[in-house]
Amino acid sequence: MEQVGSCGSNGSDGGSATGNKTNPIRVGFYDIERTIGRGNFAVVKLAKHRITKTEVAIKIVDKSQLDEGNLRKLYREVQILKMLRHDNIIRLYQVMETKDMLYLVSEYARQGEIFEYIARQGRMSETMARRKFWQIISAVEYCHQRQIVHRDLKAENLLLDAQGNVKIADFGFSNFWSAGRHLETWCGSPPYAAPEVFLGQKYTGPEVDIWSLGVVLYVLVCGALPFDGATLQALRDRVLSGRFRIPYFLSADCESLIRKMLVVDPTKRCGLQQVKRHRWMLTEAPCIQEESVFLEGAIRNEPDEAVNEQILRLMQSLGVDPVKTKESVLHQRYDHHAAIYYLLLER
Ligand SMILES: CC1(C)C(=O)N([C@H]2C=Cc3c(O)cccc32)c2nc(Nc3ccccc3)ncc21
């Protein structure tokens, strides 16, 4: 999803109505502010919840423009998003649907793409890159453990929230994987695609995410792509050769890790557990206290957690029915009640 510049104040992107302060464009309980992204048959708007005043990002899809295959892909993306609850993955709050339109209300990552950050600020220090990469690895491990493979990991899909935490976005190419069952769809963005994908070979799933993560790590610490080319054929040849330049400023440990991830033969490529145990990842290992906070974050995200009574009482004070809310959350209905609950929980 490419990012578009911010439009005028009321942010209408040439849509039918032009909202403004007195009569803003509304979708459900949300006031639409401006367009932040545009894909084929989809637009992403920044919006604000009228009751909780929380900023959200709403992906608006015109289903009438989609063929059977893309419609199936869209519903699989929604099904997968509903399964994911992790600090470093964009949260889905609410789904609204009409005959032709689908509205996905999600967490808004205020600082935008890591790609833009690198484009503006240049490469990251290895210390900063390590912190971001730990968050990325934690989120991807969470997906793989749930038999989900992302297949389009790239700097453009790694967003940053207001605190600079990584939020993985765009599960449009994600799918379910299992050992022994092969996938073969050509997915993702060419500079991040694994050699076996270029060769059209069958793959299991996690190993193509590992290759893309190797490219992501290279981009974070080098500020450039490891494999590039004037044409797709030139890029393909570079990827299949597995050869890439190591800048003088890269530490030996970081080079060692990247070389273990960017291995052409998928059976020899390292797995997520080896990445987590690598020297570079453990350098300046977070102190025990920080470590427990790190683990705690992962535990806090189980979807079947009990409903937070304090939030229900706060909602009651806002005039929102707590009984209906509890039901919506427990049945994962992704409706208005559940959205208000999640928006208040996340603050
Ligand atoms: C709903 C969701 C996940 C989404 O679909 N997008 C789009 C929209 C722009 C874009 C992109 O430029 C790259 C990836 C995803 C996207 C989102 N963008 C943001 N923040 C943002 C803020 C400033 C610039 C770019 C993105 N937060 C959440 C989302």
C-alpha cells in the first residue's frame, strides 16, 4: 500500500461527499479525517472514534470491484487478522460490511513506515535496529506458531506507532501453512522475495518469511537493499546468486546473522529460533527485569483473556451497555461494542 501525501484539511480524497468540521464524513461511530493510503480498490483513512476520541485507521474496500479470487483473499485476510493479538501487529478493532463495501477498523500507526524513516534519516544504529528487529521477530514468531505466514514482509509494511514500536501491517498475502503442505503462490515484493519464490518452487512458508526478514535487517542497518537491479531479470539473477555487498561499517556479528538468513538453499537457511539465539541479537541483552517485561508483553496478548471489568464500568459511565459489550468481546464479534472496548483497553 503506497502512502499518499496528506490531503487538505478535511482530507476528502475526491470521494463523493466533502466533509468538514461541521458535518464530517462519518462511518459508524468514526469521523473520517484524511486519506493515508491507497491500494487497488481500497483506500485507508485516518479516523477518530466519536466517543473515545481514539485515532484509528479504516481500510475501505469496494468489494464490487473484486473478482472471486481477490474476494476470497480479502476474507482470508480478515479471518487471519481476527486471530492475531500481539503488541507488534496492527490490531483489528471492528469490521463493518454492506453489500458492496467492507470497512476494516484497525489500530493507527502514527509514525508511518519504517521505509520512510530510513529514507529520511538514513540507516539505523545497530542498537536501534536490534530493538526494532526483536519486535519484528517476536511478531513473526507469534504468527508462525499460529500456522500463519505473512509472505509480504518488507520495510514498507513495518509501521511505527507514536512510541516508535514496530507494528506489522498488511496481511493481504498471508496464508496458513503446515509442515508437509506446500504453498506456491508468487507473493510479496521482488527485492524481498526468496530465491525459491523466484524459481516458482513449492515452499512450506516460514522459510520465505525468514529470507524477507534477512532483507529487512539488511535495510535497517545498511539503509539500502541487499539485492537490486535495473530490471526484474537483473534482480532475479542477483537474488539467485545469493551475493550481496557488506558495507565497511557493518559489525562482524551483524554480518554473520544476515549471512545465516540470506541463504539461497531454504533447507540450509536458519530458523527463527537460531535467529533469536544469535550473538548479534543477544548483544547488550536486555537486563532480566526488561526481559520479563518483554515476555509479559507476549503473554498479555492471548485473545481468550477475561473481559476487563474496569473497562466495562468505564463504558457504562459512557452510556454503553456492558452486558452487550462482554458478549461482543467474548464472541469476537468485532462490532461497535467490541470496538469501543478495545479502543479503551489500548489507551
Ligand atoms: C490500517 C493499516 C494497517 C493500513 O492498511 N495502513 C496503510 C495506509 C498507508 C500504509 C502504508 O504506507 C504502508 C502500509 C500500510 C498502510 C495503515 N497505515 C497506518 N499508518 C500510517 C501512517 C502514516 C503513513 C502511512 C501509514 N496505520 C495503520 C494502517
